[in-house]
Amino acid sequence: MPELPVVRRREIRRWQQRRRRRGPWVRLLAPVGVLALASGAVVALAPGAQAPGTVSAAVELVDRGRAAASRSTDRDAAATPTVTPTASPTDVPTPTPSAPAPTVTPEAAAPPEPAPPAPAPEAAPAPAPPAQQPAPAPAAAAAPADALTARIVELTNAERRAAGLGDLAVSACAAQQATQRTAVLVAEGRFEHDPLQPIVAACGAGAVGENLSLGYRSAEAAVEGWMNSSGHRANILRTSYRQIGVGCTSGPRGWLCAQVFLG
């Protein structure tokens, strides 16, 4: 920063030198103007005034103007070097607090009408008590077929005893075959004898006989009916048979029963 004035003096000197070189032209031009002014001044003042004095005065004025210009230039050159001012904090004007906006108090809303009470839920009907399961019937009632077959076996042996023959033993295989065969006949709506070979194969018997009855209401009626038929009566009293099995199946026309004899 201190060197700035020196640089500017050099520039000023260069400018003065260039001006001195152009000086004659300035001197020539300046008097012309002064003469013009002087001539006017002479006419205005009075006749007989000396123009040279006026011209001299004009020249002095020009010189003084040049000197003044030079002094002005020198004064600027010798001026205090420019110092970059430090930016001082700008006072920020404190904003005047604006008047608070008026608070709008909302109008009190009318209280909502209470909702109508919800209807009380209807009481669900009490569940119906579970249906009571019928008590199991006695074994004889629950299985009338078993009672019927057992009674037929009993009456058959009574007839054999009456004829002087021994009782027939109950065969589970013969009873199973009798039950299966009567079930097939009822399902198929038939009442007839099927081949006896399956019984022979299943039970391993050497001799097989069969009696059928249909529609009799009791064991007594069924055995009586067989005893009144020669063919059926012969099977009941055959001496070669040692075992018996009875099976009964209920159908549309009543009980269908079968006696199976094994010998």
C-alpha cells in the first residue's frame, strides 16, 4: 500500500512530459481564444485600451490555469494513500414488532346431540338340550336275531332228543355261514338254496345239510314248520350230523332263517 503514491508520481511525470511536447500547440490555441475574448473585452470597455496588456493578462490566466491544474494533480498524487476501509458491521435496524394479529376465538360449537342408545342385543335362544340317547336295550332285545337263533338250536335238539338222538354242538363256522347266506338272500330278494360247496370248504366238513324258513314269527313256529316237512325233518334227525349253526336275517317278508348241519 505505501508504494502506490510513487507509482502515481511516475505516471504524472510521464504525462507532464508528454504535455510539454504538445505545449506549443496549446500555447497557440490558448492565445487565439484569449484574443477573441480580448477583442470582445476591448470593444466593451473603451476605445484606446491596449490589447497587448489584455493579451498578457490572458496569457497569465492560461498559465495560472495550467499551474492550478498542475497543483491539483500534485495534490492528488501527494494525497494520503488509499486505504481499504474495514467493513464495519452494519447496524441492522431492529424490526419493529408488528402488532399481534388478533386471535379469533372460534365460536363454541353446539354440543352434538347424543346418539340414540344402541338397541340391546337380543338374547340368543338357549341351545336346545341334546337329545337323549336311548338307553341300550337288553342284549336279547338289541339282538333279536341272536335270541331267535339260540331258541331254534334249543328246539332242534329237543326234537332230536325226542327221537332218541344226541344234541348237536353249536359250530361258529356253521353259524357264520348261515348268517351270510341269509343276508345275501334277503338282499337279493331270493328264497332258495345256494350251492353248499363253500360251506364244505370253509368249515372242512365231510357232510353238509341246510334248512330254510321265511315269514315265521317265532322260533317255535319255524321248527314246527320244518318238522311238518319230510325233507326238513330228515335233516334235523340225521344221525351223521354232529354240529349245527343257525342264522336269521330280517327282511321285507319277515325273518329268513337257515339251519346249517355239519357231519
